[in-house]
Amino acid sequence: MSTDRVLVHRDAALLAQAAAARLLTALADAQSARGTAHLVLTGGRNGNALLAALAAHPARDAVDWAHVDLWWGDERYLPAGDPDRNAVQAAAFLDAVRPLGARVHEMPPDDGSTPAEDAADRYAADLAAAAAPGEQLPVFDVLLLGVGPDAHVASLFPGHPGTERTDATVIAVHDSPKPPPTRLSLTLPALQRARQAWLLAAGEDKSEAVALARTSPGAATAPAGAVHGTEQTLWLLDEAAAGKPA
């Protein structure tokens, strides 16, 4: 039975450090149970802070990174090396774990000629190749998601048609309300394929979004509230995002 927990930390820095420690334990536990671990990464302010803390954590190598698959929940459809790509912003973490054997599955960059829809299909095929026979997706052990100030997650925005897509695991997102306008994103059914879904939010600008999403008004209004882990949904917040007085 899935559980829903809220953990509130004093500030954003402490949130990143605590989440990194918790994530190392979760990955080690997954490997102990199943031999491998599948982790979905997120970008943004809080996601990047967590990955930086993870890269520098003294217990980082307690995880057998050669048996970890790293996926992305979304990506800006920009050329390889563009500093706004999530994978580029996570370079310190990826550079730390790639030499240890981690299997990094970056979403395709924009090569100037491939439509975003084809890039989405390619990533969907990568996911299917890592799945059990007959399945479209591996079972993610931990899914990391940053919560936007409008309660979006990945590149699924309130009122945007992407929140309604159930016919694919990965989609192209056009006319994003947040630049850049073209992105790739896992769909809600794919995001719900995780044993543990961790939603990260820090800062007063996230407090209204967190409060709204926690009421579960529906994906069209608050996509963050529509994501649930099959075993656990964990809200990792700082005091400002939780609406606590300073």
C-alpha cells in the first residue's frame, strides 16, 4: 500500500544534503533487493542542488554505480552542450558516476534536423529496451521531480495538453509556458511507474504550488499532485516551501 509523507527541512541547502543521503540509502536498498536500480533525475534549482550534494557526498560510492540506470524525467530540446540542458547542468554529478559505470540515458539533443516527436520516440524505445519483456518501461526505484511555482513537474504544465497524454511514455512538448518552448517529457503514466516518487520544493515561491498540489485538484490544475509512487510518495520541502513562518 502506497504511503504519502512530508519531510520539512530548515532551508534549501539542508534539504539538498538530506535528500542526497536519503537517495544513497534508497539506491543501495534497491540494489540489495534486486541487484540493480533505476533512478529518474530532474533538473531545475532543487534537482541540481541535490545532484551536486550527491556528487560530493562521502558515502557516494556505497552505491554500486555500475548497476544503476539513470534516466531523465524531461529535457530542454536544445543542441548538445547547451548550458540550459538539464544533462549539462548535472555535469558534475554525471562526470562523477560515469567512470564508476553508471548507465546514463540522456534524452536526445536537438541536432537541427530531427523533429522533437522523433526524439521522444527514440527515448521511449530506450526505455522499452530496459524494461521487462512485454513492458514499455522499467520500474523506476526512485523518481525525482522538482515542483514548479505553477505546480508543474517534468515538462507537464497546468492546462497544457501534455497532461492529458496517456498514449505514450515520452512526448514532445511544444509552446511550453516556460522557455525554451520545445521540450521532451515523460508522461504522467510513465511518471507513475516509480516505486518511490520524490517531489522537491524549496523557497517561498513554491509554497502556493505545494499547498495546491497537496489538495490533489487534478493533473490539469496541478500536475505535481497527480504523481504518486506505487510504494511511497515523498514531499521533500524546506520551511519556506512548506509555508512555515521564517
